[in-house]
Amino acid sequence: MDSPTSAKPRHPPKRSRTLAPATALSQQVGGHAGVQTTEDESLLLKPALPREITFYQLVRDIADASTGLHLLKEWIPKFFGVLNLEGKLADPGSGDVDLGGIPTIIPTSDSNSGSNGPSQTLVLENLIHGYRKPCILDVKLGTVLYDEDAPEAKKARMIKTAKETTSFQTGVRLTGFQVYSNFSPDPIAHGKAYGKSLKPEQLHEGIEHFFPCCLSASPESNSAAGLPPDTLLPLLTSVHASLTSLRKALEGAHLRMVGGSVLIVYEGDWERAAASLGHPEECRLYTVALIDFAHTQVVSEGPDRGVLKGMDTLLYLVDKRRKDVAELVANREVQSHA
Ligand SMILES: Nc1ncnc2c1ncn2[C@@H]1O[C@H](COP(=O)(O)OP(=O)(O)OP(=O)(O)O)[C@@H](O)[C@H]1O
Ligand SMILES: [Mg+2]
């Protein structure tokens, strides 16, 4: 997995030992409000329910291969522990993370959201740390969007939502995404309404909007989002390869994952993206990870078939995008020689 454009984040974030106040995560594309980062933006603070905390602890502590959970370790954000009320880390994460420099963190009051919401805060690796222009897509996986123990009314509501969106038929829903133009400092956001409005046969349009191809290198004539084709094509090939490996890991894991997502991040800054192809040790081109385990449970048998269906859909869509971009480039070359 430590390939040049690896999906796996590799440099442990540098941290000071001073107090670190938290601020809202500015580049959040999906989910509920309340996710925060430390001031240096290297760590993510997520208010979490016990089930999600248990999942991170299970993966950290896994000693045998019977559940296949160990296969997921390289695909989930590094787990640094759980914040206690004094802002200190309780129950620190696994031995392979550098805990030496973890500061005391002061979460703001809205990270612990009242009597009904989560009362504990997970400290995780911020997967977008280090990107200059992070293009981010949250793809919700699975055909079943409710917990087995949910009240009947909630189950009925979630079945309806799955059927009215792409989830039930394809195992994916585009929860939200943002992309950049190389010529503008601000991201272009697509919220949850867009992904909910798509029909299964329109999903490829969503993927096209997330991986736009910018064919003009002139800032005056083009404010369009996207990478140039010579960076976009290798990116799509690498993302596809990572998703294939992730699917394999999920196939071996005995899980029921409800409402979990694949997060895809790539560098939207042309200079940095091109540099990462030539010097991958200096900056990342992309990251593929699994996030959001608020409703994930370990089971005695077999993978989550709805999640695998979603991975197959996503693999198909990314491959289609790669072929479409290759064709676009080929046609353009033919035209320019005509
Ligand atoms: N480790 C991470 N690094 C960077 N960004 C993240 C990370 N985890 C989550 N995010 C961002 O926060 C958003 C919401 O996260 P997540 O899906 O875990 O929460 P949620 O959907 O609100 O969860 P829950 O179902 O537990 O309420 C994601 O769409 C993504 O933009
Ligand atoms: Mg989510």
C-alpha cells in the first residue's frame, strides 16, 4: 500500500505540546455539524457514539485474523484516542501512532452536543491535512441504512430513503463533495441535496463533476474545475487500484456497516498534483479511506453484501470516468492533427 501515490497517509503530523484550541472543520463535505480540528489542522475531533469508539478500539486491539478486522486497519484514519473532559487523551490509540507530541486539546462546547447526542470525542487523523486544494468526496456505502435494533418507524423511513435515492439499487450515494479550480482559492461545493437527487443512471455525472478534466491551461479563458488530463488519468488509475484493494479488504471483514463511507481526497492544485507524481515522498496525490463507523457492527459471518455492491458500483464509475477522459484526450489529439 505504500505506493507512490498511496492511499495511506504516512507522515505523522507534527504537533507542539502547547494547549491546542479546536475549531470547526472547514472542509467537511458530509455528515452532521460538530466535527472539529486542532489549530494546526492535523487532528480531527469527532463527537462519537459508543459504537464508533468501540469499533476504533476493536481494530486497534485486534489480535487474531478471525473477523478480518485487521484488513481494515490501513484503510481507516489513525486513531489517537478519546478525549476526556479535561481535554486530555484517555485510552490512547495504537502503538504505531506517535503519541509523544499530542497536546491537551480544548474542544468547544458544540463538540459535545447535549444530552441526547454523543458525549465523547474521538481523536483521529485529519485525512485532508497537508493538501493544498483538497478535492473531497464522501460516498455512503450500503443498501441497508438502518440498524437491526432501530425502531420500526425509523427502519421504514430509512428503507424509503434508500429506495428514493441511489442507495438501494447501487449500494452508493454521493453524500457530498467539493472540487477546486486551479485558478481560484475557493472550493466549489456540492451538497447532500445533489447526491440525493441523482438517479442510478445519473451517478456517472456526479463522478464526472468530482473528477473534472480541465483542458485549458489559461487562467483568463478558463475558470473550470479539475486537473489537466496528464495528471487526471494517472490519478484515476491509482484511485481505481486503491478501491480494488479496499474492496478486497472489505470482502474479508465480518461486518455490518450501516451509514459508513468511502472518503476520496485528491490534490486539486496542479503544481502539487504534478509534483506528487514525480516526487511522491514530498506530497500526496490522493487518499482513499473508510470513515464513519457510528453504526458498524462486527458479526460472526461474512462481509456486508450491500457494501460490496457499493464498492463494485464505485469501481465501475471510476473506471468509466478513466475511459471517458482517455477518449476525450484521444479525440482532441485527432482534431488538433486534422
Ligand atoms: N478522518 C477524517 N479526515 C478528514 N475529514 C473527515 C474525517 N472524518 C470525517 N471527515 C469529514 O467529516 C464529514 C462527516 O464525517 P462522518 O461521516 O464521520 O460523520 P457523520 O456522518 O456526521 O457521522 P455520524 O453518522 O456518526 O453522525 C465527512 O463527510 C468528511 O467531510
Ligand atoms: Mg457520514
